[in-house]
Amino acid sequence: PINLLKLTLVPNITWRGWHFDNYIVYKKTDYQSTLRTPEVYTYSNLYYSKLLFDVLNTSIGLSVRYNTPYLAPSYAIGIGQFYNGPDITYTSYPYAVAYLKATIKSTNIFVMYDYANQGLFSNGFYTVNRYPMQDRQLKFGVSWSFYN
């Protein structure tokens, strides 16, 4: 048997149009070499939300993810499965995303700058052995729902 202790804290703060949403998790296992997870990981989102022109619901903000260093799993692409490969520990840095989201009736529009802090702490990062994550990029999207 493998034991895993998981404690989750979700402190969210709202003041006027400002929102500070947090998700903090602490994990501890008695078989860290088998069950490879970061000891602490967090997701925080700071944004300002306002109704503009009485119809446009707008949010602008910054979200940040972070986890403590941990032994990274490996991935076998041929069988589509994770496994415990060589003992490689990746250093960990915050990962930030800046975004703007607007909603008018049934239409959503967003613009986000993914991995906005690339080059500040590191030039890239890994979450799995030998699989680098994507560089920073600007993303744009529109979602329009039609109702009868």
C-alpha cells in the first residue's frame, strides 16, 4: 500500500472589482520514489472584473502557477503512459499568464499571453523528462453560442 496525505487550501479574496483566487495543495507520500509528485503546488489568479457600457462583462488579470521541485516522471509515447524513469529533478519557477476576457450576451472573446515571464527566471521548462513545454505565445479566441 502507498499512503498519500493531501491538504488543500482555497483562500479566495474579493474586494470591489478585485478578485484574488488561490488554490494551494500540500502532498506527502511515504513512497516518494514511486509516486512522484511535487510536495507543494499552487495556482493564484489576480484579476479585475467590471461591467463596461452596461453590456460588456470584462476581466483583466494575471494567473501564476508554481510547484516545488520534484523527481519528474518519464513518458512512453508508444504506449501513451507515464513511468518512473531516471531520477531527474527539475528546478521550479513560477509560470505566469496575462489575459483579457470579455463577454457580451452569448459571445466570449479572450486574449492571453501564455508563459509571459519566459526569460525572467528561465528560458523554458519541463514537466516530464525530455518533453519541453511550449514557449511564450499570444493566444486569441472567440466563442459565440447561438440560442433559440
